[in-house]
Amino acid sequence: MVSIANAKNKKESAWVYNFQHIVIVSKYRFKVFKNPRTQKIVADAFREVEMRFNIKIKEFAFGDDYAHIPMEVNVPRNLSMQQVAQILKSYSASKVFKEMPNYIKRYPDKHFWGGQPSGTSVGPVGENIILNHIRRQDISYESFLTDKDEGKQMKLQFN
């Protein structure tokens, strides 16, 4: 018989240090992230994926070439890195095509993201190197967006 305290500890230990450095690229490396609206749609989609699938995005940025997104993601035990990348890609692509139907002209097959994402595990020692790389990109996840309700600027926050 398992006590309540043991069950609680098992539930809390479901999150272990399993950070992955994932890079996803737009199809044909089109510079789609020059458009701030595309950036906002993708960032909102990532936030929804975090809440819906219990995936923790520690940090991400839109690449300096406006065609890729490097990110550091804590992958839960029940998913692989490939599954997490596929969830992020498919959910954000469907949001982009829904909210910006003109992209169907550029991507008639509705393939917004390119091929296989690259990914490597991140240890405590290499984490600073990865985070510095992500933060050196032109457009950080901390970009300011206008809050429609109050007319002031706010930061996108990912935990």
C-alpha cells in the first residue's frame, strides 16, 4: 500500500532535469519570422502547447536569419524529444495557417516547418552555452508586445 506522502513525492519527481536544445526550421528556410504577426502567432501557439501538453519551454528565440527557432525545452518523461518537436511544429503550423491564410500560397502542401528538428540534451554545464546562444538571436522570446486591453507593453513569459 502506498501512502499519500509517497504518491505525492512520485508525482513531484515526474519532472526531472531533462532539458533538450531543439532547433526547428521553416520550410525552405523562408524568412517568415520577419513578420511580427507570425512571431506572435507562433509564440502564442508555443504557450498553448506548454499548458495543454505539460511541456516546459525554458527559453526560445526567433533566429537571426528569421528562418529558425532555437529553444530549450524540458521534455516530460512520457514524451520523447521527437514527439515534443512534432507537437510544437504541428500545433504552431495549424495556428499559422488558420490565422494567416495567405501562407497557403507559399506552402500549398501546408508544410510550414522543414524536415527533422535537430536536438541535443543539455546538461547543467552546457546549459549556459545554449542559453547564451539563444539570447544572442535577433528576436528574443522576451520581445515586447502591446497589451490590447490596457495599451501598454508586456513581456512574453515562459517558465
